[in-house]
Amino acid sequence: MSPSVPPSVCPAGRSPEAAVMERGSGADMEPLPGWGPPPCSSAPAADALRLALSLLLLTARPCALGMPSCKEEEFPTGTLCCPKCRPGSRVQEACGELRTTVCAPCTRGTYTPHLNGLPECLPCRLCDPGLGQETRRNCSTRTDTVCGCGRGHVCVGQDGDSCVQCRPHSVCRPGQRVRETGTEWQDTLCEDCQPGTFSAGGTQAACTPWTRCSGPFAREATPGTSRSDVTCDSRSAIIVIILVIAVISVPLVLRAIRKRTSRGDRGADRKEQASGPAGLPGPARHHHGARGGDSIPVPSEGPAT
């Protein structure tokens, strides 16, 4: 390794190339490669100048830059420090060498909350009902409007005492219930339904128990879930009842028809036996006389001869 040689500074009025030529001409022997003095450089002088300028800028006083150093209750105007205006007013005309600050009161719908050097008052905030906001305190010349969230909304953005962004309360999903109702500063808290209960979703404070299918012929058609109730069905039972009644009643009806038919046949036979064969006299009829025990046979009237 070659030894390090400190950089040399060029004398005034000479270039680095001239300095190298002078050192080379005055030597009897040329130095070994790497052992000769390096050429001089003007970089250290430029770096020193840049460093001096930086220190000067950092340590410069405000007055040296043309900016006055004012108190808290003053504001700068050119090279002067003017008194600030009171809350509820603004600067109408800045002070001068022989006059003080001229202030003007804020107009309706504007305000300034602190001592200020503002040329205009600040505009009052507007509460938008379309975004769920409502006015809690009206604006004055010294205070801004205070907005809050209306019913059914929660504040999600706050600026001091005012809520600048409201959002509707969350709605619980089907299968959940409302554990805590939402407020202006807290959203709705939901909780899953317990087994054996259900909720169609929305704003239910409690889940509804499943329906129990009651009755001798009722049965469960669809099982219940956390989102839907049990479905009961009794139509099949009614159909079964109708079929049973039909099976029992049809033989009874047929039997009644047969009995009526057999009775009609017997009545016809009796009439035929009582009238006898056609053209023959019927049996003799007895005629009771005046006395109760006597009876006189009366011949039947036959065909005339």
C-alpha cells in the first residue's frame, strides 16, 4: 500500500497543472509511481466557503432578514408588530408608525375564537341533516357552531366539541339480536341467537323461540335455524283422516242400499200372494153381523155369467 499524502492547496494564481509541472522540472530523479505528491485542488477552499455561508444563515437574527420578532398578542406587518384584534372581530386596517390596528366586528355567520390578525372572520360550520347531523349550539361571533348526531346515528369524526361526520347505526344480521342499542357515541352491538331461537334480523332485542308443532296430526315439515322458524304441516294428516272416513263409510252405504233393495222385493211378493192368480176369485171375506161373535161368509163376486 502506498502512504497517504495530505492534499495540497494550490497557491493563488496557479493552476493545479502548473504546480505539477514545476515540481517535476526541479527534481533530478522522478519519484516512484504512487509516491509523488498529489496535484493540488481548489475543493477545500470551496467547501470552507460553503460552510461559512451556512453558519451565517443559521445564526442570523430575524431582524437581519427583515422579519420582526413579535409578542404573542401581536402580529407582524412589514417591519412592525401590530396589536391583534379581540375574539369576535378581525383586522380591518393594520397598524402603522403613528396609528394602531383598526378592528371590525365579525358579520353574521362568521366568527373568530381568539386574538387574531386575520383580515377576514372564519365562516361558521353548517350542520347537515342529510348526513345525520343536528345543531346543538348555534354559531356566534366568538364561537363556531356545534353539531351532533341525530337519532339513529353514531359520531365517527370529531372536531373539538362538534361531530363533523355521522353514520347510521349498524343493523344486526339475521340470526343475531341487539345486545346494546346504539347511541351518539357508540354503535349498535349485536349478539348471535342461542340454539332453539331465531331472528329474522334487524332491531330485535331478543331472539324468538322456535314454534312447537302441537296437535295429534301436526308434524315438523322444516327444521328451525338461527335465521328462520320451524315449519309445521297438518295437511297430510287431514288427507289420512278423509281416507279413513271414506274406507269406513263406503261399506256402510253399500249395506244400507242392499237392505233397502231386499225390503222392496219382499213387499212385492206379499202383494202378489194376497191378490192371487189373475181371473181367480180371491179368498172369502167374512162379514160381521150385528152380533159380535157371528160372522157370515160373503162370497166373492165373480165374473158375471
